[in-house]
Amino acid sequence: MTITMVNDEQVVGKVNLKRIAPSSGESFFTSSSLSPTANTVYDRNIDAGLDQNATSPDSNIGTNTSANETRYIPPWTQPYIIGVAGLSGSGKTSVASKIIEELNTPWTVLISLDNFYNPLTPEERETAFSNEFDFDSPSAVDLDLCYECVKSLKEGNKTKIPVYSFSKHDRTDKEITIYGANVIIIEGIYALYHQKLVDLMNLKIYVDTDLDICLARRLSRDILYRGRDLEGALKQWSTFVKPNADLFVKSTMQQADLVIPRGADNYIAIDMMIKHIQKQLLRKSREHLKYLEKLNNSLNKVELKNIINLIVLKETNQISAINTILTNKATSIDDFIFFFNRISSILISKALELLTYKPSDIPIITPTNVPVDNALEVVEEAIAVNIIRSGDCFMNSLKRTHPEIKIGKLLIQSDRKTGEPQLHSIMLPKNVGDKSLKKKILLMDAQIISGAAVIMSIQVLLDHGVTMEDIIIVCYSATEQGTRRILAAFSKVKIVLARIGSMDGRNKECDNDWWFRTRYIDTMYYGT
Amino acid sequence: MSAESPKNVILLPQTNQLLSLYTIIRNKETQRSDFVFYSDRIIRLLVEEGLNQLPVEPKTVSTPTGEVFEGVKFLGKICGVSIIRAGESMEQGLRDCCRSVRLGKILIQRDEETALPKLYYEKLPEDIASRYVFLLDPMLATGGSAIMATEVLLSRGVKPERIFFLNLISNPEGISNYHKKFPDIKIVTGAVDRGLNESKHIVTGLGDFGDRYYCI
């Protein structure tokens, strides 16, 4: 397991923001308890220009909170926040890395307070370059900004973290976008200094290492890795580091829930701490699952056929015959792909009917110079968002129906142990949250079983500024339960289906049928 | 466009999407690449609607886990017969749904002297009498060529109720002419336009489909 830098500004100096890369040879698809894959969701949509205020979960769901409707609370709305403080050289970073390594959960974000150094004035920069600036004073760090960032993350928002450059002694124009964090570790000498920031934390750790050990570590680090001379390093220590430590840092130990003497070498303390965090996370994960369960109980009893936002293809002879072929184990992969492509063309066409059309502005004239009466044109852009990989089964038909369509992707996987759906990766077109663009998002998934992946995807879209009314879910088959859950959490999305099960089993097809319960479409379609 | 469909006329649902597709192919400003692409989309919808008319029979299959599924399967063999040249534009749409479907061709042109349609060429599957036939011609104007093509099919032993005439644009006069001769043949169309002008072109129409699809 390796620690890698997220940004390519390696020259910048100190550690900025880290993630644990998946261990080599393991893909996300095979993540299991044996294959540690802890990764943060790094949003590639950094320049989306989103209006963060308008896109907080509350403002979006606010439209949907009538008395009997349930609100979906995604797991990243309640991240588990850990603060790690301690003197310079005490081993904070090692302890934080140890936590990440041992926890082995996706979306663990490590935020170093180094990112929040205040930009320096030109004069201050001069003193910084001659090692005479006090970086160890609490005023050198913008803790208010750090508080705002962590608060925003705790609310489940997409949040931008500044990047500080030690070579320029200034904040860079780069930013790191974090979204969907499950565990956030804040590490820095002043991690427990700012009261409001401390109040956001679920676990406060102080790494207490003897001052002489701190000095020894700091000296070897400064001299061996940062190219400083002994004299300069000692001067820094005696002028800034030690006085500040005595004045400001040591007292924050009082804030800590847990004091770890000797840092990362203290296996017993770290082991106990990890066990505690794991217990808390398990509880959080259970609550999420329980919540998804609960959506079930709040299902409304309106008959499926009377739900206007649910569109199921009429069961014509062709559709029935295609469904039969797709269910038959004797069907060859060749036939399966062909018939799935056929039915997905019909589904996509059905979904495109839900776009907004308007009479053409200019008169439309035929080559024989006759004006066209019912001239209509589409006034919205359709954007596809596929849930990897089952949603990708629609690609062939999608490209043939709408060749220039923009396509975003989401990777959501269920945890092998708990079954909790987890968001791994987001790739969305830049304009997906642009309120001025009239659009519909076709959210594609071949099957809805529990509905959890789709529910999570909708929340991601809402968090990125998409309006609920603009989401159309395109799906081949769905359980009644999953469908009702989605509509219970997000009543204004539309769902286009070819096939739906039935909870009471009175109908020919019911939720318990194998073809509704099992994710088989992408397995057959891709042959793997 | 007529609001109600007469008997044995299957009109595609006039959704906004469909109307916007028609707007594109009717517009004289539309370039050929767009004309071809959007015509093909309508053709695909027509073919799917035509296929929906075919009967199925019950079939029980077993799923990969050994459960039993009471389904249905396609019944009978089909073939497509296109009227050269414009009708050939619809062959690929049929092939997209039925991969190895047999395709027959009929060439009918208007005789310069008599102004009546004349049969120049036909090439049809040997066993066409035992198949469902999709007759393909994008424009139903007076119905002259389609009537002649249908007579060829009937002379080869195809039963009228097994013929489906697929076109993109029709008109009441053409439908009535055709159904006077063959009341039992279903016409599957995407648009029923106002009527014909003095030179027997469909109004509103879209100009010469074959020219726009293949040449202009």
C-alpha cells in the first residue's frame, strides 16, 4: 500500500492531501476484505463553476419535504471527522497514515492544515525565504477557512480545498475538490486549536511525543529531506517551534479524547483507537442501510400504473418476446446483445419523448415549398449519465439514437461485507449543473434491484446542481420495491422501464423472480 | 393530419419527439446527412411498430438458475420487400431489428407515355407465400406503385392479412385508394398528411424522399 500525492505539485513542499491508492493488481470491481482499496472520490469536474450555495442538499431537497415524503441522507452528509494534533515532529502524519491504512474504507480524506497557510505579503515572503518567518504561530494558519471547508464537507457539499505552495510561499491558484468523503482526518499542529473546528470533530487525538524526540525528528527531516543546514534548523526550532509549542500547542491536549504517547510506534494505543473508529463506522453504515430500508416502509400505496412519473413500456408481442429471449438461459451471448440493443433503443426513444419541445421559431418549408404545420423542435439538451457498468449496456443504442450526446459516468459499488452502496468515482460533463442550460439527464442503469445505487446517483446529481425534475432514469428491469424506494426519496424524477416486478406476487412477474433479483444484464452483455 | 386513424391504419403515436423528427426531415434546409440520420430514426420506429403487429406463441424457458419463465416467442418467418429506390432506404432499419431477414425488391416506375405505373423488375424470396411481408416504401401518395407491388405479392400467394405496408408519410386519398383494393392489409405510417396537390405530390410532404436520401 502506497501513499500518493493527489496533485502533481510534488515540488510544492509539504504533504497536501493524500489518498491511499488501491493496491496493485486490484480493480475496484473485485474489492474485497482481502484487497484493501481506500480511495477518495476526486471529482474530475473541478471547473464546473457550480453555485455551491444553490446546490446544497437542503436547497434541492427542500422542494420535496412535504409531510409524508422521506428525505434521503447520503452517507457523505455525516462524515466521521478525526482531528490529529501534536507538536512538530511528534508523528501526526504517521498516525494519520496508520489510521487510513488500518481503516481501509473508501473515501477517507486526509486534510493537512498546511493547505491553509495564509498567503504571505511580499515582505513576509522575504523573511520566509530566509527562514525567519514564524510558520508555527496559530496566526500563520487560516483556521477559519479550514473550519468553513470542513463544515461544508460535513454538510455533504462538494468542497474546494486551497493548495499552498512552499516554494512560492503563497496560495496557488489550484484547488482540490473533495466530494463524498466518509472519513475526514484533519492533521496539523493546530488541529485542536480552533474551537468551532474542534466542535465538528467526532474524535480528537493528540500525539504526545517527548520534545527531544520531536527535535531529533525535525532536525533529521529538515536536513536530510528539506536541504536546510543544521544552524538554520536549530534557529527555527529555538525561535519559533519551541516557544509556540509551549505557548499554544501543548495546551490543546486538553481538547483531546485520546492522547497517544510516542506516536505511530504505540501499537497498542493505535490498535485500540482503530477498533473504536471501526465500531463507529459500522454503526454509521448500518444506519445508512437502515435508512434505505426505512424508505421501504414509507412507500406510498398508489398503484404503480397510476404513478405518472413511472413509464413502463407497453407489453406488446415484440416486447414480451424480447423479454423471453433475455430471460432464457439457452440464449447465446450474440442474441442477448442484439436483443438488448433493440429494447434499449426503444427505451431511449421513450425517454427522449420526455424532453421539452416547442413550435419552431422560423417557418419550416418543404422542398416543394409547402409550410409545415406541426413544426416542432427540441429545446433541451439530453445528457446521459451511466452507472458503471450496467448502464454502459445502453451505449450502443444511445450512440445510434443520439450520436453527439454527452456522457457522464458514476461508479457505485456495494460493500462486500455490509452491502452498503459506496460511491467511488464521478465523471460528469461540465455543464451538468448549469442552471441556465435547459436539459434532461438520462440516468442509465440496466437494472434496479434495491434501488440504492440509483438513489445515491440521484443525490450525486442533485449535489452537482441538477434539478430533480430534469432527471430521467432509463432502466431495463426494476423491482417494484426498488422503484417505490426511489420515488419515495425523489418524487419528481421520472423512471422509464421495460419491465417491472410486483411486490405481492399476484402478477405474472414478481420481485422475487430471479431476473429481478440478480444483476445479470451486464454479465450477459459483456460476457464476463 | 387526421385525428383518427381509419381501420387497418396504424399511426405511430404523435409524440413531440416524433413531430420534431418530422420537422427536421420535412425542412428543405436540412442537409442530407441529417435527413438520412433522422429518417433512419423514424424508420426504426416504424419497423418496431410493424413487428409489434406480428403474432407470438407461448413459450416456456428456463432461466440460468433453473427457474421456469412463461414467455412468448416470435411466430412465423418474415421478409421485407422494398420498392426501388426510395423503399431500399428502409431495408437497414428492418435489418437492425431482424438481422438476417430476407429482402425482396420490386422496381416500379411511371410509364412516360401512359403516366401509369409499370412493373420493371421483381426479385422475391421463393417461399414468400409462407412469410409475413413488410412492404417498404417511404411515401404513400396516390398509392399507385404500392397497389401494383401488392398485386405482385398476392400473385405470389402471400395472404393479405400477412402483409404490412410501412411508410413514413401517407395521406387520406392514398390510404383510401389502397384500402379500396386491399381492405385487409394494414398500413403502418408515421404521418397522415393533408392530401395531394394537382401534380399528385403529398402536401405537406417532404419533397422527393429518394432524391433527398440518396442524391441531394
